[in-house]
Amino acid sequence: MLNVDPGQALFLLVTLLATGAIAGVISGLLGVGGGIVIVPVLFFVFLALDVSETVRMHVAVGTSLATIIFTGFMSARSHWKRGSVDTSLLRSWGPWIAFGVVAGTVIGGNVSGTVLTLVFAAIAALVAINMAFKPADLAKPRPMPGTPLKQILSTTIGLISVMMGIGGGTLAVPILSFFTYPIRLAVGTAAAIGLIIAIPGTIGYALFGLGVSGLPPFSLGYVNLAGLVAIIPTSMLTAPLGVKLAHAIPQLALRWCFAGFLAITSIRMITSIF
């Protein structure tokens, strides 16, 4: 059991509430489910609490996926009301994304925390570079992929996302943008994809973590219920604000905002390892 004095507990509570608020805005703004912020914050919170290195990243990922169920729902609902969710794409890609989630959960539940951290940092850096430097208006129109590329891409989105503890936006938005998909429609659809990833991913991480030693208090497997309860309220309240911002700011600014958050997160995670 971890020893946390009242002052430290209050500080951590305020930190998690603020994290939830920021994650909610980013969820609506970028369609990423907020995990891009929640995973590193939880990682460093558990580090401050001296949670075992063997489970620290696993719990951060599992807890992040659990929060995405709620933030993703609020974000997807707001985008749905604005007509920026492509239901036909969800029907086509959804089963393959779910398949990737199952495979990624099995892998993520059995590899070391360092591997998960490196996956998170590396993918975030690559996506940030792509989003920041790919010309937005000069690209020639590209048709959406058919079989088998469609299945490969959607499975990869599910597999990598669940290992990173994030919604589908981190990969889905750049991939859809590559095929000259409208950025706002990509963001809204990605928010819905986050639900397909988060629900089975949360269940998987909870099951794989049952009986594992070194978990922080109030954990159900690799899902920390205390962190979940602290983050959810503010994230659900602020997700609609992010949606409003996504429909108000210029598309180029939206791309740079997306790339900036990913780059910062990648750097933070890499420095935590070395």
C-alpha cells in the first residue's frame, strides 16, 4: 500500500482534475480522446507515488483507455450533432479496428512498461512530424483505400492506439488526412473510433492486470479507479468546448495544434526513459 499524506493527496487530486479539463478540450478539438495528455500525466503521477516501474505505464495506459470511454462519448456526440461523423466509414472500418484492439491488448498486457513507453513516444513523434510538415492544400486528391489496405490500416489504428492508451485520433486523423479527407470530418469520426478502441481495451487491461503485484491502491487490474473518478467529471464538461474550437479555428491552425501536442508528449516520454 502506498503512503500519501493529505497535502500530497490534495495536490494530486487537483492535478488530475486539471488534467481531465485539458484532456476534455483536446478530445473535442483533435478527436484524440484525451489520452495523449492523460497517459504521460498519469505516468508521472504514479512515478511521484513511487509505483513500481513494472506496472506504471500499464496502469497509465489502462486508466487512460477507461477515461476515453467517457470523453470520447461526449466528443463524438457533439461532433455528431454538427454532422462531422462519417457513419459509413465507421461501419466499414469498425470491425477491423476492434480486431486490432484485441490483438494490441494481448500484446500490451504482456510486454514491459519500457516497451509501451517507447511505442507511445515513437508513434507520437512520427505522427507529429507528418501533421506538421505535410502540405495541406498541395496534395493531389487520393481515393479512400480499398481491400486489403483498408483492413490493414484500420487494424493498425486499433492495435497501436490501444497499446498507447489513446483514442483513434492520433493515427486516424493523419491517415484520413492523407487521403484528402476533410480535417473536421476526420476529427469527428476519430472521436467515435475512440469508443471502439476504449471499451474493449479497458476490459482487456483490467483483466490482464488482475492479481499483478505492485499496483497502486484502488486499481482494478491495470485500471486505476481513483484516477478515473478524478479525471472523468472535468473531461466530460470540457469536451464540448473543444468541439466548438475545432469548428471555429482555421484548419491549418488545427493541424499545427495537433502536431504540437504530439511532439511535446513524445519528448516528455522519451526523457522519462533516459
